[in-house]
Amino acid sequence: MPRSLNSISCLLAGYLLLAAGAAIAALVLVDDRANLLTDKERDRIAVYHSYLLEDFDIDYRVITVREAGDLVVFGARQFKSRNVGGLSKSGRGLLLVINAAQDRMRLEVGHALEGVYTDGFVAYIEQRQMVPFFQASRIADGILATTELIVGQGQNATARNGFDVPPGVSGSGGAGAGVNALIGKPAAAPRQKHPDVGAGDTPSETLRAYYSALRTHDNRPQLDLYTSDTQTLLKKWVMTPAQMDNVLHTYQKCHPESLKIGPDAKHAVIRYPPDQRHCSPWFFAREDGKWRLDLAAMQRAVRFGRDNSWRFAAGVPSRYAFAFGDWSFDRHGFPRTQ
């Protein structure tokens, strides 16, 4: 499921935010010289990046500028002069520079993170996640959606052998990648037409069809496998190749429980055990004799926490409550392990 950007609370926790006020913290973590962000967007990015510092000890800064000359040289100088990584106990630093005049961006990676955030990974998340949002002039959403993938990569590193550079190694040696930002320049519609992806006779068939669309990066909102409400929603939604790859990668590691069909025989749920926290349930609605994916209902109901674990934003949605009668949820809406 393409994840919604979380409505993160404004409790500015973390090392920096405990020492300074929210306004000062936002200015340190996000320096918007080019005025590409609203104050609310700047603060939202600062909050999310403060969580990255608290959870993974990564000091992630953002700078926007009108002109910077050579972006590689500028990024390296800013990394040093701003002591990026200095807020981290382990010297882990990331710096995103967006040059509005050149329509370029670069994510600079500090020495202590080069083994986790390789040049290839950085180029991938820039091109396949950030740029599509920038093309839709959604700068803040692009930054936050990319940070979500940075969190995921950090979780993967922790699950393996952790961050393999000894603590205390700081600074940047030029690692990272730069790409054209393409701000406000929508991609041209593809010339080649792909066949429609049809809904299935069962929810499981429809889910397999959805996974097939994700593998080919088919982000057309009018696919037959979506409910009518979902098609309307997706016309306004940015669905990036990186998001689609991430959904496939995430759900490959989860194991669904038995399909649950509602008493009206018009709604169904495929869910995963509560301890598989990164895999939210799938909602389906029966339309025109077919089971179609109800991403619209999922978008309204499901949110993701700072560690990408899912929760219900305002309780279990009524149309799909039949599937969760045997579960309990904490006060934030996260499912409990029985």
C-alpha cells in the first residue's frame, strides 16, 4: 500500500529539541533559504528528523538555496561548516541540499553512514522517490517520503550487523549522489500503453494482481483492480517507483492470516499477525461482481508510526470492523499481540 505521510505530533523530543525550542530546532535541522517550504512543512520535517536522531542516532539536515555553484563542493563545505553529524553520538550525518536555481539536489553522506547509505541507494531514493514528488511541487512530502525509506534502511542495517563503522568516525568524504530535482516539471505521459490489470474473483486474486502492477511500476489510477473511490483518490496521489518497490519488499517478509469476509459479503480483509507490524491489513470491496482493492478506506484509516509500524488513526473502520473483533488496540491505535 502506498503509505500516507504520517500526521506526526509536535512533541519535539530528542537531544537537540530538549535543549532548544522548536523554532530553533527547525532552523538547525531545516534551513530553507530558498523559501520552498511553509513554516508548517519545515517544522514537520524537523520533527521527523528529530525522531531519526533519537531512534537511529542520525543527524539529518536539509538546506535549500537559490544558488550554490558546484553542488558537490557546496555540500562538502556545508557538511563541514555546519558540523553535520555533530548532534549524533556516533558522528552519523546526512545532508540534503536542494539548489532551486540549478534545479539540482544532492544527498551528502557522512563517513559513518557510507556502508549503509551507499551511493547507489542514495541515487535510487532520489530518482525513484524524491523526484516524483518534486515534479508535483510537493517538496516537503518528497523529503519526508524519502526519509521513510532512510528509516527502513536503518532498520535493515540494525537487523543485520548494525552500522559497521566504528563510533566517532565523522565528516564527509564526498559520498552521496546528486540528481536533477525537476521541481514543478511533471513527467511526460508514457507513450506505450499497458494492458489493464483486472480485479479478481477473490480478494487474494486481486491482491496478486496488485503486486503484479507494483512489479511493473504501473501507477495508473484507473486500473480495474481498484474501487471507484480508490481510482478518484489515486488521481491526486503521487505513487513512486520506490514506494511500489518498498511495498513489495515489505510484504514479502510477512505471512497473511486466513481471509475474512464480512457478513454483507461485500467487504473483505486480508490481515497479518499483530507482531508483523510493518504489514498493514488490506481492505477489499465487492463492486460489479469483482473484489477490488479499497485503498481509499485504507488511506483514511491507517497511519504509520515513526518506525513504519501501522495503526488505526481513529479506531477500527466500521465497514471492516468484522475482521478485528478478536484483536485489541492500544490508545494510539496500534494492534496488540495477544
